Amino acid sequence: MPDIPKTQKAMVIEKTGGPVQYKDIPVQQPGPDEVLINIKFSGVCHTDLHAVNGDWPLATKLPLVGGHEGAGVVVAKGNLVNDIEIGDHAGVKWINGTCLACDFCQQSDEPLCAKALLSGYTVDGTFQQYCIAKAAHVARLHKDIPLDAVAPVLCAGITVYKGLKESGARPGQTVAIVGAGGGLGSLAQQYAKAMGLRVIAVDTGDEKKKMCLEQLGSYAFVDFATSKNVVKEVQEATEDGLGPHAVILVAVNEKPFQQAAEYVRPRGTVICIGLPAGAYLKAPVFESVIKMVTIKGSYVGNRKDTAEALDFYRRGVINSPFKTIGLSELQKVYDLMHKGAIAGRYVVDTSK
């Protein structure tokens, strides 16, 4: 058995609004159906900032250890767990556990379970060195996958892959990804390309433009900040001028959610993934009806989506751009998020 300490380093939120505090807390023991994972690396998601700020109409536990993109090694397990072993590599995702018995769980829609436990929100998450999760829900990671690089795939990758599946876009068709240069968007472009889709990136700034066109596989870039008419430019970027077959919205502000239904092509689908605080969807009724536009929400992914998204990564068609910092420096990432200055994903090293 691995030597498990009694205490560990963690970033803890004591009150809504923060700040996060780097401190020692106890290491928990797993329950009968749970595993304890020694988290080596954890991605930082915009959801983590929402958890700090209390932006959503869903209460967080307090005090709270945030984080839900944790990759590490199983060091202990409950006596009912028989399909994962000590020493296996595993990932802790947003869905920490569900009842596995309700109507949704039985239909592979376990993220919709009314009793779902949410890592780094309703239960302590991955910004700590040792994290508990339900064994049925942890991601199984092959040992040839680097734990730092795969961390962002555990939420961002799975979420955008699920959104692309929900869009119904088929190989050869065009998808616009809004918020393309961020953590979700940078992965969405790659999954879209790997799925045979043509990608229009929508974001702002020269750094993001260069990354989208030269590294991530988009064939067009629309800068929403400098464009005089975003709707027209996105439509003109498609071969027939009718707009993309699908729009994947991973932006963190409201306005793009209100433009997408205007430029998506007839019979097109708008997929809402990003969760701007207090935002509302808005679409012109007349155009939405006569164009037969579909507007859908897409929320993380189930266990099968997880396995598929990780398989894309393992086969080398997904490259997760990330920068590594120490766990104790997490507040610096939140400060960058506040400024909208994040390009790609940050991953924290729990040993620092």
C-alpha cells in the first residue's frame, strides 16, 4: 500500500468571493464505493472561478476545495470497488458521482442525475494533493498518457467533444467555435478537425488568431472585437455564404449567445456550452422559425463520452496547449481570467 499522509496541501475557499488560501487540510478516507486519488496535476477551468465568486444559482459547499480536472494515481479504494486497482492512473471529472439508478443514469445521461455530486462545487475537488471520487465515475487513464497534458481533457475536452456530438454536424460540414482561443475553444477546434469538420474560429486578438490558424486547424478567424459585422463575416467565411452548419458557444460573456442564431445556416444547430453569469439566450423568432434553427444546451459528457474523448487524445490527434504553475499560485490564474487574458489552459502542479 502507498504511504498516505494524514495532511496535505490544498487551495481552499473559506467564503464566497475568495480569496483562495494555500493551507494544510486532512486527507480523507474513501467510502465503500469510492477511490482516493493522489492528484498530480489539475487543469483550471472558468467554472472554478464561478465557484469562487458564487456566480451561479447553485450553492457551493463552504469551505471548498475547487477543481475538477484532476489526473493522478489511485492510492486507496473502498471494499466495494473491484474494477480499478491501487496504482492505476485515473482522473477526477466535474461529475464526481451519481446515483446510477434514476431514469437519467439508466439512459447514460448521468450528468442530469438529480443527486449528482459536482467536483470542486458541491464536494471538494482537485486543487488538493489527495481527492475522493466515486469509483464508477473516475476516468480510466492509460499509463502512457502524461498526467499533466491530459488534465484539461477531463473537463474541457470531454465537454466540447460532447457538444460537437450533440450538434449533429457531419464530416465535411462547417462549425463556428465562439471563444475559440480559450481553454475549451482550443480543444474544440482540434476535436472538430479530428471529426472531419471545417472550423471557423471566433475570438479576438493577434495571439489567439495565430494560434487558431497555425496550430489548431481552423481555416478562418473572425475577430469579434474589430469586426464591423460579426454575423456577416461568419457567414461570408462559409463556402456558400449561408453560414456554418453548427455553432459551438464556449464564450464567457453573453453577446455571442445572442448572435449565433442569426448567422447559423438554415437547419443549423446552436450548441450552448459556456455559462456566462446571469446570461440569457436571445434569438429572433421570425428568422429562427423560417430557418428552422435548433438551439440546444450541452452539459459535460457521460462515461462513454469520456472514454471516447480520451481515446482521441491517446491517439495523438488532440494536443492540449497548456502552461504549468504551482498549486500555490492558483490565484494568479484567476486574476488572468478576470482580465480575459487566458490563451489555452493552465494546469497546476500539486507538488508546488
